[in-house]
Amino acid sequence: MKFSFACVLLLGMLGCTAQVPSSPSVNNAQPTAQAPAGINWYRAQSQPTEWYATPEATRIADNVLLYQKNNGGWDKNLDMAKPLTPAEAEKLASPFEKSGISTIDNRATFTQMAYLAKVFQSTQQVKYRESFLRGLDYLLKAQYPNGGWPQFFPLREGYYSYITFNDGAMIGVMTLLRDIAKGKETYSFVDAARKQAAAQAIEKGLDIILKTQITANGQFTAWCAQHDPVTFQPQKARAYELVSLSGMESVGIVEYLMKLENPSPAVQTAITSAVAWLQRVKITGLRLDRIPNEHYTKGYDLVVVPDPAAPPLLARFYDINTNTPLFVGRDGKVKQHLSELAQERRTGYNWYAEFPEDLVGRKFLRWKQKWALTE
């Protein structure tokens, strides 16, 4: 089975593989505007523009409003497209639920906002715009004065308060804010003051990206999945998420940086250094196979197989000093090979992804040509 980088990264972040009940059909909708049967939250975010004016789209948007917390953010790992019973809707509207936690982890909050913006532009229903703006105010308030974003806000003790690149959290926020600041049509309803605040927020965020790029053996390399908000040093999170260089998160950061207009010398250095690091840590000659096994937790095992013809891979984590891939169990102990992990951890985490050849090849070359950069 072939694992695409985008698939592994996005599905790992979204936690959206579970099947959900089929949504009700949309009455009188044009065929091109209908979402596939059994749509879930992940799929609802990437439908044709005209679909966002349908009753099904607004039903989901109304769910999103119910899930929004009083502070303007959202919790994670929820299928917001799932039909709600009256009792479930009443519970979500209760003071207890509304006072719950909000986060940008696993693509929470900024994806709800992007969805609401699409529905508002298609329906012009003010409630969706107001919910979006509350979310925007939440994101702006959640940013540290130095420019980073914590995983949870209000702050929670532990790794939740670190500046978080893990699973694309901070880059997801900054991408949304950049689209707002640039006046992208989807967000044309945002007022001038908030657009200016978004522009200032991404400038501060860029400063933190540059300050947290890790130097090893005298060279700029990549980024850890999370960094201390005061010292900017790389930090561990869960027991199996150690201080390391993160392949997946660093790819997302490089993609963001490459889209900056008129990149400063510091940004140019960050990009070229990170791309050089990615090339150094590319894994060749191995293939990741999914082997069916009904006795295992997920019904399969993951096995690394020698294959000289296999596309290159990228590990999730690398040792900062040696660039050796890290495989870590729940006991926090590092293993040299995926096969040494317990079966639950082996299949329960994205240890490998397809190497981003297009990013470090064609896109990087075009980026250098655009800004007339030489080696």
C-alpha cells in the first residue's frame, strides 16, 4: 500500500477515519452541489462552492455554532457533520459545554472558521459571520506576545502550553490569518481592524518560526514539533514524542515560508537550510507495507521492507545531532527500527510519510528562480 505524504499527515491530524451515519438528502439541490452520501466533517470542508448554500451545508454550519465555546474557539476530534439529536444539541448549548476547552490541535478552530466563512459567503446569514469573527478574536488573543501559539488556550499546564507546530497547528492558524490579511475573497467580510491585526499576528509568528529553527553541528536544520514559549528550545510532548527534528511539521513550515512575498534574507536562509536538511534525511531503499492481521488492534501490521525501487520516505522524528530516525514506545525508550515497537504503537502513530519530492525539487527550484536566488 502506498502512503502519500498529504494523506498520512492530514488523516493523522484530523483523526477522521471513522465512518459516520449518512446525512439526510438535500432537497432540490443541483447534482453538482450535492455532497457524497455519508459526508463527514473532513469531506465537508472541501466541497464545490455552490454546495455551501445547500440545506446540508447550513445544517453542518449550525452544528459548528453549537460546538463553539464561549471563548470563541472549538475543541478537537469531533465530527461536526454528524447529525445531532435534540438531546445532543441541548447538551452542547449548556453552560457547562460552552465553558469547555478550546484548541488549535488536530486542526481545530481554524478549520471551523474556514468552513463558516464559506457558508456565510454563500448564504449571507449573519450568524455565521459573527461566529467566524468570534473565532478570529480567539486566535488573536491566544497568540503569545512573542508570536507563537500554544496548543490550548486558555493555557493548560504541561506541553499544551508550548509553541506548537505539531500536526500543523500553528501553521494552520497562520495560513488562515494570512488569507484574511491579504483580503482573500472568502474572507472579504472581515473588517479592516481585524485584517490589520491578522497581518501583525503573522509577522510576529514569522519571527518565532525563524527563532525556533534548530541549529545542529553548526548548521540550520529544521524544527521540533513543539518549542518552549520563553527559551524557544525544542521540547518533548507525550512519552513517545521526544525532543527531535520533526520531518512532517518541518515540511509544513517550509511550504508556508515559500509562499511569502519578498522573502527576507533570513527567510531565504531558513528555507534553503531546511530543504538541504530534508535532502540529507531522505530515506531510500525501504517500503512501508500494511499487512492484514485480524489479531492486531487495527486489523493490520506495518512492516518496513527493503525495496531499491521504492519512493523515498520521510521519518516523523529525527535525532537532532545524528539525523537518525527515532521510533519511541510509550515507555519513552528509543528504538532503532519500527519493528521493535509494540504493535499498538507501531500501527497507532504515523512514523513514516512519503518524502516530499515535489517540494524539495520542482517547487524549491521555482521558488529560487522567482526570487533570483543562486547557490
